[in-house]
Amino acid sequence: MTFAATVITLYPEMFPGPLGVSLAGRALERGDWNLQTVQLRDFATDRHRTVDDTPAGGGAGMVLKADVLAAAVDSVGSDRPVLAMTPRGRPLDQARVRSLAAGPGVAILCGRFEGFDERLFEARPHIEQVSLGDIVLSGGEPAALALLDACIRLLPGVMGAPLSGAEESFEDGLLEYPQFTRPQEWEGRTIPEVLRSGDHAKIAAWRKARSEHDTRLRRPDLWERHSGARVQPASGARHETKETDQ
Ligand code: SAH
């Protein structure tokens, strides 16, 4: 099955961009995924092809018009999830990426300027608002590229070793353990002894311990969720939130 990506944007020339090289680029050539861009401006109705207007209530910048946005979104249909990139959205996580990658594809609406007229989301409730994190980009395109990259690497046959996706950061709610490679000694620093022992059980235990330790220190938010989920596996509340959020 081909993962179908559609990107609605004022800058279609940004695509496939970085997704045209390396792993994603080869997958695109093979047809593991395909990409269609939709020029938002094509849905403007006046002769100046206007897509934006000044913010109601005043303030800096311009806001993308609801009628233009809705016409563009309607043109791609609703056979796949439709995502709008916005810092006001739900932060993207690996669970959502995994569920998107397992589906037929995704349509992504990229904002610019000050963003979208909010009535778009009221009138088209199937649009899912997604954030790349607590940062502000100049446009939704880099966020769309990141989201697509995360999905594409999970498509069947895209990553060399099928198992290399399973142990990664976030897959079990934890950060991955640190990695090392040859040479065994570099600038006087050696690779942890256990990783050179060949004892697979010991190595697995060391990795698990480091994974937990580093998550606790670096990402107390993840650690709290992880340990909470383990302590109360049957209580339901946390688990249900996670399931329905996907
Ligand atoms: N005024 C808006 C930011 C607009 S930034 C606000 O403060 O919420 C312009 C566009 O860049 C947005 O419409 C969105 O499509 C994109 N963008 C910026 N930051 C983003 C983020 N963290 N995640 C996803 N998209 C983002």
C-alpha cells in the first residue's frame, strides 16, 4: 500500500525538499509513498488571488482566510486524516506518528503569517490541529516535512533493519539508551565495559537501566507518565486518555 501525502501550502516548491534524498527519497522513488502538493492560492476567489487579510481586533501580520482554507481542504477529501500545523495544536508524538504511518496517508495544511482563521476548525471539525512542539516556525512547511519524515521511516520496507524502529526513543515511553561505536578508546574515553562483554542479557539490563535513568533526569514528564502507567496498569484513567488521544 502506498502512503499518500498531500500538502496544502503557499510554497509547494519546498517539497519534497529534504524528503527527496536518502531514505525518504529512495522510498519515494520506489513508490512506498507518494506526494501531492496543493497550492493554497489556487483556491482564492478574487482577481488578486488573496489568501489572507488583517487580524480582526487589530495587531500585526495577516491571517489566512477561512473560505480559501476550507475550499482547499475540501478539495482533498476526507479519506485520510487531515492535519493542520499550528503551535496551538496537540503536540505530535511517536504514538500518533505510528498510527498515521499505519494508515492510508495524510493531508497536511501549512499555515503562514499569523495562522488560520479559527472558524475553519469550527466548520471542519475533522481537521486535527497538530504542533511540532513549543516553538514558533515561520510556516507549517518545516513541520509538515518533519511529520512526513517521521511517518515515512516507519513504512514497511523503508528502514533497513525492521527491528531498528522498535527500540527507539519514545517507543516504550522512554528515551533510548546512549549509543557508542568504534574505536573502543577515543580521547582517553572507553566504551562501557558491559557493551563489549558479549553477554546479551547483561547488555539488555544495562540499556534498560540507562534508558530509565536518563529519562528520569532529562524528561521528568515522560518518566512520570511511564512510571505512573506501570504502577497503575489496571486503573484505566491514564491508559484510556492515551488510547482516545490517538
Ligand atoms: N501566530 C501563531 C503562529 C503563526 S506561525 C501563534 O502564535 O500561534 C506561522 C505558521 O507556522 C503557523 O500557522 C503554523 O502553520 C506554522 N507553525 C509555527 N510554529 C509551529 C509549530 N510549533 N508546530 C506546527 N506548526 C507551526
